[in-house]
Amino acid sequence: MPTNSQPSAFWIRSICLGVLVLAFSAPVNAVDYLSVATAATLYDAPSAKAKPLYVIARDTPVEQVVVVGAWVKIRDSAGDLLWIEKQQLSAKRTVIVRIDRAKVRQEPDEQAALSFEAERDVVLELADIASPAPLGWVKVKHRSGQTGYTKTKEVWGL
């Protein structure tokens, strides 16, 4: 039990400890990107009886927002919030081109030779995830097999 000269220090330490516990126990809001495993119908609610909105293409990257049973609320590259069945998603990492023409270079450098160009809405697979590219660049692979580096600001799904 604290003495008369210690109550303020005791309470300050207790409050600080409480704040630290709350800070470190709060949920982490990490962004979780997935891709669509096969072409799938997107809905306005988590049910097959809900209104179907449109079909999303295979390999399209999506951001997982919340999981409710067998359904996942996702955000697409346009920012729309939609529902998809969990079984329709894959952990495969892809990105989608968000500018008119993304330049994919042989090295992560503005002056490097051009490997290929990808038009808006082209889906690219993340390549060599184990060896991260320099800041501001991402290594990608086209479905044709071509690989290279593009600027992170030119794609969505990271």
C-alpha cells in the first residue's frame, strides 16, 4: 500500500501502464490483399440470395475488409465495397494497372530498358515477393511470362 508521499507516483505509473496495455492490445489495421481465384459474382450483401452486381475476373486483386462466415466484404480498385464467397478468393498476390499505360522496366530504375508496357486494368502477378524491390518499385510478371519493375504508384493492390 502506498504511503502518503507515494500516491501520485503510484497512480501515474498505473495510468501509464494502462495506456500501454490499451495501445498494444488494439487491433492492427493491416491491409490484406487477395485475388479472385476464378471468375465470380459479386453481391451487395453476404448471401447468394442478395442482389448480384457483376462478375469479377479471375486474378483481380481485392482488399479484404471483413469476413462474415463464408462471405468476405471486399474493396475493389475503384473503391467499391462488395461481397464475395470466401471460397472464390486466393492468397495469390496480384496488382492491377491504374494508369493509362504503365512502363515495366528491366531494372527498378527510370532509365532502365523497357521490358513491356501494360494498359489500364491489366492484372499483373507480384513476382519474387521474397526479395523486395527498392522503395517505390514492385517486381511484376505478365501472364505472357514477361517480368520487370513498375512504379508502385502506377498499380493498385499493394
